[in-house]
Amino acid sequence: MARSVAAKGYVETTLADIVRQANVSRRTFYEHFRDKSDCLLALYEAANRSALHGVRQAIDPQQPWPQQVQAGLKAYFSQLAANPVLTRALFIDILNLGMTGQQARRKAFDELAEFIVEVARPAGQARSRLPRDHALAVVGAINELVLERLEHEVSGTRAARKLEALAPLCAQLVQRLAD
């Protein structure tokens, strides 16, 4: 699914494309997924889990909070930049799934916002530097900045550089909201 969506976009991707890329039969596909949309949903959820895991791994809780923010955002944008065509497809195509896609997107945004709140909580304190609503606003802003960067540059090193260049801007945004 990832290769097909990156190459053709979700709407143009057929089941034949998916099974050919995966080198499996239709029967095998249907043992794992109900349909093409179920497969995209699984890809979206896996990509979000992977991104959040990568961000968690990049953050050293012993570092001062501003360095944690910078490290987490750098890791996040590096992951998105690794495959900008797929990133664009996932950020846009998940909405083609209607309410199911919107719910998956909301869940991903909520998980990222909760993670930001968690990282922004000083050791030994109950309150975070960043309220949940502010964290969710940051996630939404980051999403829009990613989409804006990918509207015109969807592949290659230039798109990757544009995504990775967002890390300092977004770190400033997070820190300003936390102050």
C-alpha cells in the first residue's frame, strides 16, 4: 500500500496495484484487510506509531526541555522527509476515508498532543508547561506547515530539506506557547 499510494495516490491505487507491490494474492490481502480503505487505515496507523516511537527515542529526558523539543521535532521531520511522497499521501489521503479517516486523524493528533504535554511536564510536577489545547494547536499547525511545504515539492531532496527546515520554526512555536 505504501509504495502504491506514494506512486499513484490513494484514489488511483487499485487492489491489483497493492497485491502486486506486496507480492501476495488477493486471498492473502483479504485475510488481513476488508478492503483498500482498511489497508490505508492500517498503513496510516502504523506510520503514526512509527513516527511517535522515533520521536520518543530521540528525546533524552536528562536534557533541558528546549533541547528535548528540538530533538523530538528534528526526529519527527526527518521521518517525514524520508519519504515525502508517502507523507503527502498519508496526510491528504486519510481524509478520503470519510469519518473513519477523520477519526484516525483525530486519534493521531490526540496521541501527539498528549505526548507533547507529557514531554512538557517538568520532572516531579503535576502541571505541564503546555496545556493540552495548546499542544493540539501545535500539532495542527505542524500538520498545515507540512502540507504547505509538500504542495509544490513532493519528492526528492528538496522536499526533504523543506520538511527538515521546519524543526527550528516549530520548536520556537512550542516554546512560545509554553512561556
